[in-house]
Amino acid sequence: MSKKTFRIILIFYLFVILVVSTIPGGVLPKIDIISIDKLLHIIEYFILAFLAINAIKIPSTRIIILIIIIGIAYGGFNEIWQGMVADRFVSVNDAIANGIGMVIGSIVSVKYLLMTHD
């Protein structure tokens, strides 16, 4: 997939995260198992990291760290945003899971790029 395609998907995905975070809590299905909720946050931000790193032409260590920091900040902003939505709340644990997803997604992305590099 081209870098341009990754960029387009990345922008769309950022928008989707924000839109889903705006859905009132009463509308969403209730997940009673806390670990599944955190796993979903990790997967969500894993995907975000993968898209972001693959959207960069030559991701240096500095750029990867910047992507992780921006992703963690976006996850924190997203949690604050949810605090303004009906029946949703801010969760530090969700923000931590978002950060874990960014770090794991970044590591896997780098491995992927090294394996597919010509």
C-alpha cells in the first residue's frame, strides 16, 4: 500500500475515533468484562500507530517517538472529549491502554517496515 493511501486511511481513522467517542454511553453496548474494554482500546491505538508510522516516508527514531507522543496526547484528548458526552466519562485506565496500544503498534510497525523494506 502506498504512503498516500496510509495517510488517507490515517486521517479517516482519526475522524472515526472521534466520532465513535461522541456517541452517548447509553447507546453503546455495555461491556461487563473490563479487560475486553481495555483490549479494545489497545487494538484501537495499535491500528492508529500502524497507520501513522506507515504513512511516513522514512520514519526515523525521532519521528516514531513523536508519533507515539502525539498518539498518546490524542488518546488523552479523546478521553477528555468523552467526559463532555452524555453517559460517557473520562478514564485514566483507558488513556493508559491507548498509550500501550501506541507503543505496541509502533514496535510492530517498525518490525513490519524492516521485513518489507527492499
